[in-house]
Amino acid sequence: MSPLRSKRIGLVLGSGAARGLAHIGVLKVLESEGLVPHAIAGTSMGAFVGAFYAAGHSAAEVERIALGMDIKDFTGVGEVALVKGAVFSGDKVQAFMREHLPATFEELAIPFGCVATDLTRNRPVRFTSGDLIAALRASISVPLAFLPVTMDDALLVDGYVSEPMPISLARHLGAEVIVAVDVHGDGTVRLPEGVPPGPAERIKEIRENVKTGSLQRGSTSLDILSAVSEAFEARVAEQALREADVVISPAVHHMTGMDYAHIAEAIEAGENAALGMVEIIRRKARR
């Protein structure tokens, strides 16, 4: 082995819903600086973005796809699944992934893994081979937002519940230097002005505000559940981040998970955060 060979970089893309689109900005900077990862591990939105890059899409192409997405296509009337235990079925998201991604992990250009959570055993499930679309659909299944995925004898929900920052998975994929991107939410709510809406009204309000970019978190039961989830997610991620060699933390922590009206701003935040860490990553990757 040549002593001049750089260490293998593993990019770990954390969960964070809309905040996770900042991962695209990080990828743009790493690619432009010649720091393309040798392996990628992701959870939830981190898995979603990571899979597109691992499939061979350039960072610019991933950005183009993200900016061209219309959240209404994934949250329309035909997607509502309240009677089944979630707001959305997730069918349209899955169809979108099938349109842009290969069917299996084995067809990816970069080694990739993602994480879901098996509620029948209360443990993370790590995917690195086989059906890529099914694994991603499980990894992004935010409880109550998307229907869980039944696979074999497991009931799978979003990986953030058990492993929002899959650092050990990146090492399993052969990474020697771990660059982790942390996009957790700040877990806060704002006090209500007047009488807060009920759950049904709040869902309608969220759908409308996602379109206009005026989404703010109040203190309804749904908002409180979201904030509690963020606080939990951040604490679990914090423990894992101690094992990373480099942590990139884009300034998106204030955003709500449904703030898809500000994709460009999230990507820019990822770029800004990554630019400040380039030399540190180079130094860590040297032999």
C-alpha cells in the first residue's frame, strides 16, 4: 500500500427532513475540492440524498433534482392515509425514487448504506445490499407522517428513531476518516397567538404553508410531537458524533422538518459550512 494514498473518506449524512437538503451543499463543496467520499452512510433525508449521489448523479444534478421537486406532488389528496395511521402513504415518494435510482445497492457507483428502525424489536436495521428502493422507503418513514414499511417479519420506520447518525455503518463500508453532517432540529416551539388549531386544521395549514414558505411551528400537539422528536434525535446523534473525525454543522437547525420552501437556502447553508472544513478534512485524510 502506498504511503501517499489518502485515507478512505466516509461521509455520514444525518437525518433531518427538509434540513437534510443541506447535505447537497456539502456534496457540492467536497466534489469541487476533489474530496469525493469512498463510502456514504445515511439516515432518512441523509439516506435519500446520499443514495442519489452514490448512484452516480453529480452534486449539481442532485441539486437540480431537489430544486425541481414539488412537495405538493408527494402530499396531495391521493397520498393522504389518515385512516391507516399516517398522514401520507409514501407511494409517490417511492415512485419518485424508482424513477431516478437503480433498483439495487449493487448497481450504485459508491458503496452506500442506510438505516431504518424495526419497531417489533426496537433496534436499527442497516441496509447495504438488495432492494435499494424498499430500504430507502423504510429509512424515510417518519412515524405518523409516512406509513411504516413491512419487510419480512419487521415493521420499519425512520432510522432517526434508533440511529440518526450512522457512523458505525460508514466504518463497516470501509471508511477510515468519518466526515459527519449534522442537520438536527433545535427542538423548540413558539407560544401560540390566540386559540391553536386542531390536528386536522394544523395538517391543512402545514400543507398550505409549505407552498408559500411561511411555515412556522406553533404549540399544537403535532408541533410539540415534532419538537420532542427533534430533541430526542439531537441527543442520540450527539453521542454518535463523538466518534466522527470531522463534523460539519450547517446553519439549518432552526428550520422545521417540513420547510421545503427554502431548499435553496438549505443547500447554501451546507456549502458555507463545508467550505470552512475543507482543509481539516484534507489534513485528516492524509497518511
